[in-house]
Amino acid sequence: MVVRMKKTTFVLDERVVDRLRHEAARSGRTMSQIVEAAIRRLLDDRTPSKDLPDLPTFRSGGYLVDVSDRDALHSTMERES
């Protein structure tokens, strides 16, 4: 299996970079290894979306105006204000 690597650039807060550099030195890993592991974990830990429940429905008593009828819509809006 061939693993291809791609070099890229990120703009990070310098406090984050300082913490990353410290962790790399402490753990004996490179900064790239830590960032890659963190990104992989973020992407792999995403739980698949569950089926969402149906939205509730209610009876509103019907439409007051046909919104596709521009004149009727404007007329109703003018009466309401």
C-alpha cells in the first residue's frame, strides 16, 4: 500500500502552535503527526446521523391567502398592517 503525503499550510493561533510544539517535544512525535492524528480522530469519531423524528403537525384552520397570488398577498398584507 502506497501512502501519499501532501504538504499544506494552516494559519493557527500562535498559542495553539506553542502548545502543539510543547506536546510534540514531550511525546517525541512531530507536530505533523499530532495534527494528523487529531484531524483523523475528529473525522472518524463523527457519528452517523440518526433518523430524525417527524416534525409535529397542527391544524391552522386553512390558508388566509394564496401566496402564489401576488395581488392577493399584497392586499392581505396591507389589510393586516
